[in-house]
Amino acid sequence: MVKTILVVEDEAIVLLDIRFKLESLGHKVFVADNGKDAIEIEKNNHIDIVLMDINLKGDIDGIETSKIIYKNSKTPIIFSTANFDLLKNEDFEFEKSCIRKPFNVDELVESMNSLFSWDL
């Protein structure tokens, strides 16, 4: 089943790699390297899931961006980070998943499938 995925990542090489691999699996992928653009993309498109880096370019980080996106649309969030401690003390009003960087796309797809009972 084709899903629409928003990948929010400030490292261009990582962003392009994830995009290419997800598109090669047949998914529609939007990308952003900062929170402001991510919020705007999500607001103007139907997004099935967001893959959110924590450290982003711009004024708002991935944690704050994810809270805004979820408040506006209830879109599921998967955080990608090398440091899970950054999420430990946050108060989230939504179910989330986390994947440790570096990861490969197979691990990401497995995380999305298990969390959301999808068959990507």
C-alpha cells in the first residue's frame, strides 16, 4: 500500500538517501530540512506518517515541530535520533516511535509496519 511520508531531516545526504529508498518502494515522499517547512507541507498535503529528526535548521526543533504537526492533524510521528535522552523528559500527548540513527530503510519500514500495522 502506497503511503505519503514526510521526512524531516537537516542532513542533505541522509535526507536524499531516505527519500530515494522510500520512493523506490513506491511511496510518495515529501521532504523538509526545518520545522517551518515541515509544518507547512503537512498542512497542505495528506501525510500518513512523519519521520522527524530532532535537531533541525531554523528556530524550532523536531520535538516542537512534531507537537505542532500532531496538534493540527494527528499525523503519526517516528523520531530519528542518535540520542534518545533528548526525548526522555518531554511530555508528548501522542503515541510516537523512535528509531536510532544511523538506521537503514529496512529498519524504518519495520518500525512503521509494527507501530501502525501497515504493510509497506
